[in-house]
Amino acid sequence: MTIFGYTWDEIKRAQQGGALARRIPAGLCKPLATKNDWELLERYGEAELRNRGYFGVLDRLENTRLANDMPVRTERQTWE
């Protein structure tokens, strides 16, 4: 049995102060945007979400854009 690609022996060794042989990939799970994320984007826009510190929302929106190969929106463009 493995967790994030590591065996129990590797995990136990790391818990005892040893190093894992490899890093856990950061992109293992990238959550996609929820309906609420899209509603917040429509209501406030990207700049205001940044000002409010809604970085999790912005990350999920970016993950969704990348997963669906969507173009980057500029300030002059609007989504139809």
C-alpha cells in the first residue's frame, strides 16, 4: 500500500528524521473552480478578488482555465 506514491517504510523513515527519496508532486491534485467561484468572479472581477485576498478562488479558476485550455482574459475582454 502506498500514500502519495510512498511506501510505509519510506514514511516511517521520514518520521524518524530520515529524508524521503523524492518530493511529493505539487500538482497531484488541483481542484477546479466551483459554481460559487464563478459567481464571485462575475460579481467582483479578478482585481477585486485579489484585493480581498481570495487567492484560493483565483487558484481554482486558474486550474480550471489550464485544464480546459481556455485563453487568458485581459481587462478589456469579457466572457460572453
